[in-house]
Amino acid sequence: MDPITAVTHPDPYPYYASLRARGGLVFDPGLGIWLASSAAAVAAVLAHPDCRVRPPHEPVPRAIVDGAAGQVFGRLMRMNDGERQRCPRAAVEPGLHQVHAEEVTQRVAALLLDLPSDTAARLEACQFRLPVAVVAGLLGFAAHRLPEMARLTADFVACLSPASEPAQLAAAHRAAQQLARHFAARLEQPPISPLLQRIVTGFGAQDHDGLLANLIGLLSQTFEASAGLIGNTVCALLGDRQLLADLRAAPEQIAELLDEVQRHDPPVQNTRRFVAAPCSIAGVTLEPGAVVLVLLASANRDPQLNPQPDRLLLERPARRSFSFGSGRHQCPGQALAQTIAGAVVDALLRQSTLDVPLGWTYKRSLNGRIPLFTTLPEHHR
């Protein structure tokens, strides 16, 4: 196992513990990168101003730089530092915090009515399609547009992975163009939704392209975070039938379960930082051009951060987690993502979906831990 293959391994956590035992920040000569595995090292790297989200010489990946997906990528707040990150965040974050949980729950309930009856297909739709549709609905898109917005978002996120193939990147470019057109049309057809109005007001009239890009970014971040969070929560319930029974008896604990799952088995296992100037972190001097693989999932299981880190504890005091980032790049949509996931999990607990024997593997990814479910054959029932 290595830090890349660990992401989709059935149980990467003993391996992460072995990395922490080697030191919080160590160089991996095989991969040619630094590994930050302890809570202290991860926190230091995420907080350091000279550890950037993109290499200074390559703000947009070469594979997409000349296409529509690259134009969107270059304006995403999550892919920038400094003003190009702070200004969009200041425009987007307040509106997300004003979304009411009751509205999210109502939208989830309405969308569940149109999902497939097949168990595995239903779970896949709950992970990938439904959360994006909820956010697109909050941004003002009509019900008949939601399936298309979810499909286009699924195509666009391929541009965020270095492992994507040429056909996937071509589809991502087309999706970026179509999503931008849909958002531009939505902005020209008042009245616009309260959430969209707050975001538009935050951006002002001077950065229309940045506005469109970061609206697309809201959908793409929802796609990644929600698919893994919902899926890994389902895995936790399927792996512990007593926990499943307890949650059905006390659904008010779903929020605590989600809080613990995102720490214990996070949807995003790692992220990268690129050193732009000489700096010293955790007693190590890093030179410009160095790459740090920031192992968020390992830091979450550091006993210095959370006592008894390998236990899944709903009532964990002072829970701490890096799963949604930290500091200036902490995900502004964490509360919304967890609200959507909570409504989905609550609905699944009320149905027979989780009573069907299911197996899973993990979606091919360099940083995302997203289970894909299959219904087991008859003899497993």
C-alpha cells in the first residue's frame, strides 16, 4: 500500500498509523513528495501561507488549460489563494449559512419520490444525483432542470482528477460550457432564489465570470463531499446492525453519526499543497517546488487529536476533524453538505433500503473515498 492506493483500500487506517509512527512530516522517495500524516503536521501545512493549493507555475492543470473546464477551474475559490480565494468565499459563505434545514429536508423528500426502486441504483442516486439536485434547486432551478444539472456536474468533476482520460476531459469541457450557460440564463430570469440573490450581491457586478465559475463550483463540491459522506455513513450502518437499529430508534442522533463518520472514515482522505517559498514546518525545511500530500484521514485518527481515534463514537467529546479542510480553505458548505446527508440518511433509515444485503467497492480516485454499492446475490441473503 502507498498513500495513493490507501484511499480506496478496504481499511487504510492501520497504514496511516504506520506513517504517523515514522514522523509527522516525512519524505517519500518513491512518490517524490512529502507526507504530512500527524494532526500537528497537517494543521501546520494547511495554515502556512507558503503552502499553496496549486503550483505557482501551473495554476490550471495542463490537461485542461485550453478548454472551458480550465477557465472554470482557474476561477474556483478552492483552487486559488489570496484575493482570488478570499473574495469569492466572502460572497458565497454567508448565503450558505442562511439555508434552512427544513427547506433542505423538504427538497430531499420530494426528490426521493423519483429515485429508482432497485436498491443499489437508489443508493447511487442518493449519493451522487440527489445532493446536487438539492443545491441546484436552492439556486433557483426548476424541477425539470435538476436531472440535467446533476448529470452535467457529474461530467464536469472529471476535470478535477489527474486520473481522468481524454474522453472524460472532453465531456468536462462540454459540461462546463453548458453549466455556465444555464447559470447565465438563470441570472437573467428574475425572480432569482434567495440563496442565489445573496451570492450575486456578494460578488457585485465586476466579476461575472468568477460568479459563474463558483456557482458551478458549489455543485461540484456538493457532488464530491456528499457522495462520500452519505456512502461512508451507509457503510458504517451496514457494518454494525446494532448501530443501525439504534439510529432507527433514535433518528435524532443522525447528526452525531454524520459528525463522527466524517472524522472516522472521511469522504476526502487527502489533499495537496505546493510550496511556493522556503519554509520550515514541523522541524523540516521545505524548498520551493516541494509537494506535500496532506493526509487528512490520518490526522483525524491521530490520538493526539482525538482519544480512542479508531472507535466510532457518536457521543465523542470535543471531536476534531480535518475532513472539510482547515483555516482559510475550510469548506464553506460543510453545514449544508451535512444537512443534505442527514436528510438522505434519515430517509434511508425509514425505508427497507438498508435491509437488503449489499456489498461495495470504492470509486477510483486519488483522494476521495466514495463507496459504490451492489446488491449481493441471492445466496448472501
